[in-house]
Amino acid sequence: MRKKRHITSEEIRKFSYGTNVFFNIFLALFAISCVAPFLFIVVLSLTKESDITLYGYQFWPKHWSFGAYEYLGSMGGQLMTSLGVTLFVTIVGTIINSTFVSTYAYAISRPNFHFARFFTVFALISMLFTPGMVPTYLVVTKMLNLSDNIWALILPMSFSVWNVLIMRTFFKTSVPEAIIESARMDGASEFRTFRSIVVPLAVPGIATISLFTTLSYWNDWFNALLYTSSSNIIPLQYLLVKIQNNIQILSQQAAQGGAAQIASQLPTESMQFAVVVVATLPIALTYPFFQKYFVKGMTIGGVKG
């Protein structure tokens, strides 16, 4: 009587050569489809304005031009000032948000914290029932007196309940309680335990919420519209919005005034794509450095084993 051969898990997961080729080609095409739109935007930002008007959008234009970027460069010191403001707001805001979120989530994730349920519900209520734009504006400008202050771009986004929920789940599933109990038995304080043991274990989760927060701060321009008027604290995104609006107004005024040639020379269409490139490229270049931690932080804790 023949014995049944035990099939290992490696054999079950092993695909044939043809299947591997198919999936590799499929994933390569999918990756190209994700990158192609951004490359198309870069090409359009380098297309001569008259070519866009005459021939429409082309992946390989007849004439290349840096007119849109030269127009952006004509802003000179203001562009660099706004870039510095955005970098400061993004870096400081991400550090503050990650610190507040991590400490809050760690506290409510511990089973020995008697008020964990209360503070969890409190955070959820603040997420489900937001005060609205007018009360927030009054708090920032009247109570905190942060009108035309760079901290008005940081503090309104310095805490995220959604990130708290992510980190709470991460702490519950990825930080063993036995390790924390061992540290307490050795005489470590709660802060020392969090700093020396919990934070190194939670690097993937912290990197994940840090990426979310960085994207939020980098792309934010609405708070600048509400709370700032000084050109010294205008972030990059809000400056690009103002540039885009100004060039459209100039183009319309030139066309209405009969100066059709001047209106056609203004990089109205290509400027839109140049703004997208300038606003997206820096944050896109930083993503590969977070990718390893981001993928691990999003997947760990999904299956509790």
C-alpha cells in the first residue's frame, strides 16, 4: 500500500514558470500604468504653451520649453521662503503629531490603564463630531491668538484620531505585554519603558503615521488661507495656488484687452502641470525611504497569530 506523500507549504505556494512570467508581466504593466500619468504631467509641464493650444496634450511634444518653470523661478526669494516654511511646518508638525499620537495610543492600549475605555470613546467622539470651520477659526484666532502666526499652520493638525486608532492596534498586536512587565520588574519607569522598549518595537507603526501626517502637512494650504496674510509665512502649496490664480487672471485680462499674442505666451496650461510637479515631486522622492516601514506598518497586526 502506497503511503501518501506530505505536501509542504513551500510546494503549495510554488507556481509554474508560465504563471510566474504572467504575473511578472502583469505587475510590470500595472507599475507602468501607475507611473505613466505622473511622467505625462512632467512632459506637459515642459511643453511649449502654443503646442498645447494647437495640438493638444501629447506624450512627446513638438517643442520643449521651460517657460512654466521660468515663470515659477521668477518668484525668486518668495518661492524659497515658502519652501522653507513648508519644510519647517511639515517637519515640526510631523514630530509633534507622531509624539502626541504615539503616547496617547500607548496609554489607551495598556490593559492596566483603568481609563482606557473612556479616553478611547473620547477620541472617537471628537472624530465623529467635529466642531466645524467657524468654531475652529474662533479658537485659533481669538482664544489662541495665532492669527498670522506660523503655529496656526501646525497646531490645528497636531493630533489625529485616525492615527491614534492605527497605533493603538499596533501596540496591542505588536508589543508583547510580557516585555513591558519585565521592564517594570527591573525598575524601569513608564516613560523609560516607552522610550527604550516600546518605541524601537513600534518603528514601523510610527513611520506609517508619520508618512500620513507628512502628506497632510505638505499638501495643506487651506489653513494658510484662513489664518495667514503675511508673505513671510506662506507655505509652498498656498503660494502655488496664488500663482495659478494670478496667471489665469492675467491671461483673461490680456485676452479681453485684445492682446491675444501676450495671452498666448503666458504658460497658463503648462503652468498647471508645473505646479503639480513642484508640489508632488519632493514628497514622492521621500516615499521610497519610508516604503519598507510603511508596508510593514500597514500589514502587521492584520492577522493576530
